[in-house]
Amino acid sequence: MIKLNPSDYDYLWTDYDVNFLFVSCYLFREFRKSDMLLTYDHSDKGLRFYLSKTCRKRMSDYGMNFYRKTFPRWKKEVIRNIEAGENLVRQTNKQRKIVRSMTTAEIRKSIIERVNLFQSLGGNYFHTEFFFG
């Protein structure tokens, strides 16, 4: 069992009344690679996010370099992802009318496509967090 020292972590934020599916939205690759803790307090239904001070420092340093060197490429990726999202919304509106006639494989493919895009957009968003600077 790993023993954690609370003084090694900085509080980031709290979300309230969130379910498992919503919490999983925070688990983008970038968050999964970080030393982040989530705690749940049933009394106020608050999900609290903490980031290790070491990881926060590393992300801050990374963020400074990212905005100096990688930002233009990141911005193009964000625009591509937004356009892909708009296309998926249009596609979803069409599929809504025929979903009952879609095969399980077609529905699965459609869901995975949306999950992958959402994860990519979440990765884009990750670079806008306040601890990157």
C-alpha cells in the first residue's frame, strides 16, 4: 500500500453531484499520466482534485515551454478537433433518425469515434489549465 502525505499535494478544484461517467471525462491521457488524486466526500457529494506539488512544478515548466514552442501546432489541432466535433454533431443528428436500424457494430463504432474525439478535445483543454504557467 502506498502511503501519501497530504502536504505533498495542492488542492485544485471541487466538482459536486458528479457521476462516474462524468468523472471519467477528467481521465484524459494527460491527467492519467500526472500525479493527481481525486477524493470523494459523500456528505457534500464533492469530488476534490489534488495535484502533487512536484507534478505541478513540472507541468508549470512544461507549460512555459509549450506556449513558447508548441502553441501554434496545438492551436491547429484544436481547430481540427472542433471541426471534427461539428461534423460528428451533424452526423449524430442524422443517425438519431436511423439508430434503431443500426447494427451493434455500427453503434459501437459511432460511440468509439465520439469517445476518441472527446478524449482528444480533453487533451487539448488540459493545456489550458491554470497550473501550466
